[in-house]
Amino acid sequence: FITTLTQSSGATTALLMSFVRAGALSFSNSVGVVLGAAISGTITAQLISLNLFAFALPAIAIGSLLYFAGERRKRVRAAGLAIMSFGFVFYGMKIMTDQMAPLKLFPWFTAIVKGLSEHEFWAMVFSFIFTALSQSSGATVAIVMSLTRQELITLSEAIPMFFGAAIGASVTGLTAAIGAPTNAQRVALAHFIYKVGGALLFLPLIKPLDVTGMWLTEHLMLARADAPLPDVMARAVANTYTLYMVVTALLTIPFIGHLERLCLFLLPGKTKEEKPTVMRAKYLELKTTDTPVECMGNARRECSRMGRFVEEMM
């Protein structure tokens, strides 16, 4: 649910790391949340594939009116900003899709795309680097979707780019893990290992994934029967991406224990780091209740201490 709101599995991983760091969540429990975050991250691709471009400009207009009209009402202003941002995302996608069309006329561009499509591994590496730099797997999948809309690549040629986008999404957590406690670093490492393992597992299975994704799109009414081919391909890209994430998550669930042990082996830490003692009161003791001045002083110290924890979590 958090990933659905933030539209970023990497941001969710960074948030989980802060919970683990503050002792509010154990490393073992965070691994399951990472799997759910990866699946929810595909909602961005599903929304883009629905071809909601016609609603982009009206959303920008309505959101702008609410934003400027609600100057004294924070909720109205926030709702307007959300609607306006939604419109800008899809309007930007419309511009990017339209600008992809002339690229078919440039031989050098088609040669680059063709070269990547013939080498699945390097296509995955290129997609990983792009996603790591842009810090958004949704942006990478959106560009891949634009390429398929313009018939520059096929679905089977787009699938390796999914793998790279999925791995690149874990870079956000790895970056946030720099200087973090060992348990928080393990969360980022588990996210990275899970994404790399899924990509390596499905790299030889591109053709079956392609066939299954097209079958889901054509037979389960995930695309209209009278829809034009570019829209069908966009839906196929989104559905195949979601299918890949769901299957990899389901295959990982039985091995969560092994993944935890692997992270513990790769990142061994001290025993005292495993104890979430930070959530207990440190300065409040019953034996000091007879002295009001001392009680007030201890209460101030405890409030200050808990405030630091809240700042760290934020």
C-alpha cells in the first residue's frame, strides 16, 4: 500500500530501513514487505498503459485551480497538488511517446535499439544503469512502453529491460544504506539479491514469459478487442511486467529464510545491534515519582530522546 502511494519500491525500501534502524521493525519481517513493495511498484506501468493521456490536461487544470484556490485550506491545496502532479505525469508521457515516433527515421537510433534487442544481457545492463541514474523503474518501463508503441521493439525484446529496471530500483535502498546500521543494510541487500536472482532466473525464459504475457492480454480482457495495436502492446508490456514481479515474489516466499541467512552471512553484525532497545523509556523510573522536580527533568529528557528517534525515522 505504501508503494502504491509513493510509486517507488526503492522509496519503500528506504522507509523500511528507517523502521529497522529505529527498532520498530525487525529485519526478518521487513523481507516480506520488500516482496510486496516490488509488486506494488508495477502499478505505475499499469496506469501508464491505460492510455489516460486525454485526462492529463483537464487534471492539470483542475489541480491548479484547487491548489491556488485552497491557499488557506491545506487539505484542498494538497489534493490539488496531487491531481496536478498526476496530470503532469501523463502529459509528460504523451510528449515522450510522440517524440519517440520520429526516431524511427534515424538509422543510428534503430541500429542501437536493434543491437540491444539482439543481446538480452546488455539490454538488461543498459536498463539497470538508466534506472539507477533516474532512480525510477517506472520511468524506464514507461520509455520501454513508448518504444513498443512506436513498434521499435517487440515484447520479447522489451522483457530484458524489465529485468534491468527491477534491479535498478534496488539502488535507491543501497544508496540509503551507506552509513546505516547493519540491520538496515541487510534490508537493502535483501532487496538487491531478490531482484538480481529473479532476473537471472528468468533471463533464459524470455520467450515463455513473452507468450504468457500476450496470452493474458488477449484472452483475459486486459486489452479491448478493438484496441489499436500500439495500445495492445502497451497493455502487454504492463501485464508482463506485473506477471514477472508476481511470479518472482511467489517463488521467493519459500526461500525467505534462506535469503535472511544469506544476508546475515554477508553482513555479520554485533549481537547488541539486533536488540530493539531504543523503543523503551530510558529516563522514566517509578522510584523518582516522589520528587516532582526530578520527574519533570526526566520527562523532558525522555521527550527529547524520543524526539530524536522520530526525526531519525522521518
